[in-house]
Amino acid sequence: MSDPATSAHAGRGIIGFGWVANALFLVTAVPAAAGLDAFGGVSVAVALVLFFVSIGAFAYAFVLAAARSANGDNVAVANLFFLQGSAPRPVQYQFLAIFGVCLLIAVATVVWAPFGFLVPMLPIGLAGVWAARYGVFPPRLPPTRR
């Protein structure tokens, strides 16, 4: 589905969306955690929207991965959602950074903005979407007879 030579540049929109989501999470969760009442409801709404987007990303990635598996790719959870062997190192590092920043924001603000702890699911779902669309998977081996 993708050429390994170009896959490091593929899916920039998915990666960009992850960074924009982190920025939105940051600018709503930190003021709420700092006690600004005006951001309390906004941070809950943003956290829930990002969580529901992550659910959609997981479902979309699963459907795409099932289609790729039906077409002969050997798709596993580790290489779909954790990019193990399915993405080039720069892409893996980008998603690791997105996840790390998101987790840092969530942990730093969880006492004052508890719904933010749901948001770190988004980078994992986005990684699944990236892998399902642009990842390189080995071919599925034919079943062996006993």
C-alpha cells in the first residue's frame, strides 16, 4: 500500500493533527488546572471531544487494517498501533513524542482537570490510522497443515 522510501513523508496530516490536538489540549487543560474557572468546562469539552476522536481513529484504523489483512498483509496489534516494524523511525519518533507530550500534559493536570487523562488515547489511535494507511506489513503466510 505504501512505498518504504516515501512512507517517512506520508501521513504528515495525521502527525500534524496530533500536534494540533496536543496544543489544544495544552491551552485548555493548563489554565483549568491553574484554577481559571472559565476554562473548567472548556477543558472537559476538549478532553471529551479528543477522546471521542480517538475512538473514531481506533475504529477507522481497525477497519482499514482488517481490509489490508484480507488483502494478504499480516497486520498485528504491535505493528498497527505501536508502529513496531511498520513505520520508519522518524514516524515512530514523531508519534512517541506526540504521545509523551500528551501524557505529560495529562499527568500534570489530572488532579484539576481529570477528564484530560482520556486524551492520551488519541496519539495511539492516530498511530493506528497512520499504520493502516501508510504502514508496511509483511505478507501473511499461508496456513500450515498438521
